[in-house]
Amino acid sequence: MQIITTTTTTYMDFSPNYEAVFREIEQLKVCLDKALLYESYALFLEAKGMMNEAHFVYQSGISRNAEPIEKLKKAHAYFLERMQAIINACSHKKVDGGSPLNSGSNCINP
């Protein structure tokens, strides 16, 4: 079954409409029990800056007990760490004089 999952995610990687392929795979119930499917789609969404959607995809895979579940949970934890780092980098911090540091120009929209 790993070959089917790898082939499926490879097909998604080269498709011009990654999102439509994922939705079709979901409707056909192909590989829904494989962590690689959720991880690759969530990474795609994250790269597009669609953080809420990526988080939802990780949660969907975890709720469906996609295997290997520990790998998927670890990928989700790393995702949450990256999101926390972005939030921390973009938060307003006080400089020595007590005035807020304007970090808006220092933040990158992922």
C-alpha cells in the first residue's frame, strides 16, 4: 500500500491543481488511512500561506488515525512550532525606551 500512497502523492505533486486532486482522492476514499497524504497536502497549503487549512488537514489525518500516526503527529507538532515562531516574530515587542517596536516591515507573509 506504500507504493500506492507514494504514487498518489507524486501524482498530486505534478498536478496543476493539487487541491482538486486531493479533494478527488478524498471523495474516492483512496489512501485516507495514510499519513503521507495528509502531510504532503498540509505542506502544500502551508507553502501557499493557507495556515488554517493546513492545520485542518493535519487534524483530519490525525482524527482518521492515518498511519503512521506518530509521524503525522510529529509533522503536525513541527507545523505548530513554525506557526508559533511566525507569531512570535511578528508580535510587537518593547525596546529599551519602552516604546513598541514596529516589526510590521520585518515580518514575512508565509
